[in-house]
Amino acid sequence: MTKKGQALSVLMVSTLAFTVCFMVWMMFGVIGIPIKKTLGLNATEFGLLTAMPVLTGSLIRVPLGIWTDKYGGRIVMALLMASTVPAIWLMSYATAYWHFLLIGLFVGLAGGSFSVGTPYVARWFPRSQQGFAMGIYGAGNSGAAVNKFLAPALVVAFGWTLVPQVYAAIMLATVILFWFFSHSDPAHLVPSHVKFSDQLKALKDPRVLKYCQYYSIVFGGYVALSLWMVQYYVGEFGLDIRSAALLAACFSLPGGVLRAVGGWMSDKWGAHSVTWWVLWVSWVCLFLLSYPQFDFTVATVNGPKTFHIGLNVYLFTALMFILGIAFAFGKASVFKYISDDYPHNIGTISGIVGLAGGLGGFVLPIMFGGLMDLTGIRSSAFMLMYGVVWVSLIWMFWTEVRGREMMGRNAKPFAL
């Protein structure tokens, strides 16, 4: 097989593997609802339940990125996926809350696959195509939407305990397919004299910290909302689990599939321009989503009149669809920054930035639940994310926008 053929094979099978891993990683977003009802969990406990797999999937990203640089993506990805199969299967036998939390930690290893596949895929393509290639691989985020189509059908037909068993079988089959259709290239490995401590020095780079902040909202927010939205639709609009999951997929599906488009846009117009507009679109959507349902009374000449203001299910879903598209583009553009600035250290940097995004996906659902228990307002989740986007916008303005010449012969292209 030619080098180009190997590259395409690696891209396709890696994207499939990441899709399955992400589907498993988001499993609690659906099966967590019947588990919550059975165990009588409050919103904070439910948030912790859904977030546990995200924790380990985040913490392991940095070592996985480093191991990918050193040993190659093929062996690391295969071993990672194989290690999750027993834990996924055991999930169906859990009965107590602590069982789910503990097993969820091991299932969460699947979430670390992003830091393996990103540098593994990127190194098979020239720099001018890396944003697009990483975007296609990152489209495996659509596994969150696949979970919302598959898991509810299994829950309604057979009960939630069948979902982990089916997912374990799918993961095992994916490991076999990946091993037979992926390839290795020794030229892609980081030289053995590079030390672990040397690679971690990237944490001192302020640009890395900034990219971590960006990714904590476009990826961390995507993960958190993918886990939170099914129960949000059930509670806010009174939908059944299948209808709620279908509408929640309107956010998850474009948020995953369109990442490839975001990669192409970042290759064409640059990571900065795409990220800047992504943050502004997210800011507008989250501002509108933050408003809770409320009534107010106005004294008129004909007596008091009461008005109701709030998003109905259709407007809410439309805004979530737009937000999903923005997050998809943003996830790709942040990693275009990385491939441009750190072409020889993609594995380590993507691991660090991926860790930040994953930790955002871990912390946010717990905070969503805590705010809901504290205020009783479901849309407080969007209020929190609105504040996080403000931080990213201010940081980008001070570090990237403020010093730019906006007019004149030296002005750089900015808008799309």
C-alpha cells in the first residue's frame, strides 16, 4: 500500500475508533436517567455520576499523548480500547451508587483516545492538510449523538443493563478492526533522548494555557452539555427519554460531524479568525439560552396583564443546534493553533490541552447540578457557560486582537 493509501486507512479506522470511544464515554448521558430514578439521586449526584468517566478520560490524556509520541499511536490506541472492554461489561452488574462511580472511572479511559488519535493522524498528512485531517478524526465526537440514537432504543426495549453489554461487544470488534487496518511509521516517533520532564515544560508556555482555556469551553462545554441535555429536555419540557435524546442529538451531531469543516476553515482562514467568531456566536447563543421561563405582570388601564417569556422547545433546540456548530468549528480551530505552533510536539501539547477540555467536561456537569439544586433554575447551566465564554473572549482580545493593526497596509485578514 502506498504512503497516501496508508494515511487514508489510518484516518478512517482511527475516526471509527474515536467515534466508538466517544459513544462509550457519553454512555451515562442516557443510562444515567433510569439509574438516577432507581437510586433517587439529586441533580448534584447525577452530575457527579455523568462526570466520573470524563475525569479519568481527562487525566490520562497527557501521558497518552506523550506515549503516542514515544511508542506510536497504533499500539497505544489498541491497548487503550482493549483495556476498557471489561469495565464496560461490568457496568451492567452495578447496583449501588459507588459501584457506578468506581466502574465509571475505568470506562472513562476511552475518553483519552483523543490525545492518541490526534497526533497519530496528524503526522500522516502534510502541514497544509493537518487541520482538515484532525477535523475529520475529531468528527468522532459524533459518538455522543450515536449514543443518543442507540442507547434510548436499547433502554426502552430491553432495559438499561443491556446497553453496557452491547457497547462492550462493539468496542471489542472495533479493537480488532483498528489493529488490522492501521499502520505504523517509525519516522513519526519522538527521538528516545527526549525526556518526560522536557515535554512537560510546555506547561510554562502562556500560549498553551490560553489554548487550554479556549478548549475548556468548546470541548468541555460540548461534553458537559452532551451529558446534561437529555435529562434537561425531560425535566424542562416533559419529554420521554427517546424524544429527549433525539432532540439532544441536534446539538451533539453537528458538534461532532462538522469538526472536519472547522478544520478546513482553519486551514484556509487561520485558527485565530475561526476561534474569534466561534466565541462570539457562542456568547450570543448562551446569552439567549440563559433566560429561564418566567412570568411578569404589568398594570394596564384595563387591569393587570401577565406575560410569559421563555424559550419553547423548538427555539431552544434551534439555539442548541447553532451552538453545536460553533463548538465543532472551535474544537478544530484550537487544534489548528497547536499544529501550527508545535509541529514537533503535537502529542504532548494536544494531551495537555485535551486534559483541560476534559476537566471542563468533568467539572461543568457537577456545577450544573449544584447550581440547579441551589437555585432551582435549570438554565443556570447556560449562565455558567456564558461567564466562561466571557473569560475566553477577554483573554483572546488582550493577547491576540488588541495588538493587531485593524486598518492599513500592514493589517492582517481577520474576518471570515
